[in-house]
Amino acid sequence: MSNNVQHADIQKLNSNQVMSAVTIFNKVVYLSGQVPKNTQQDIIGQTQEILATIDQLLLEANTDKSRLLSAHVYIKNLDDFATFNTIWIDWLEGCVAPSRATIQADLVNPDWLIEIAVIAAQA
């Protein structure tokens, strides 16, 4: 994804025919669901990769995880929930946690163990 589109009041980053990785409107940043590129990793590796991607996308949108408003977490196996929460808490160290929903889901790619979508305020 490499196309950036800007309207008078809406900015979209890393767009393709299906979606935009980032949409910015009214100083609110919406990230599409982020998934791991390396599907050979366990829940720890996949989560860490996704959180690093989220950090990068938020940076491109002139914000960061300290300004998260909400998160939607889609997890394949509920057995991984506690492990995910440990990584999540470490990642958010020094930040107030956003509102969050966690849903058990059959993800589009059966090798994905986790998908995370967030919304943040721009700095």
C-alpha cells in the first residue's frame, strides 16, 4: 500500500483498492485492522509485530499510543488472551489504556492469531 489520498477534510494514507491503512478526519486517526506479516510467529511475536506497525502508522499520522481513544482486538484463541494482555500492558506502559473491546474471531487468514484496530486523537 503506497497511495496517499487527501480531500479537503479527509486524509487517507497507505491506500489501495480495498482499504486505507490510516484515515484522518477532524484530528482523529482511524487505523484499519493490523495483522502480522510473519504468520510463523506465536501470539507473542505476532502481537509485538502488530504493535510495532501501529506505532509506525500512528507516527505517520502525527500521533502516538499515548493518545489512543479505543482499540478493537480480534483474537483467534482465547487461550492466548492472558499472554496478549501481558504484552498489551507492557506496550502501554506510561500511558492510560484506551477503551477496548476484545472479540474471539475466526480471522480471514487461518495463520493470523490476532488483529488489532485502533483509533487515536492527533497530537
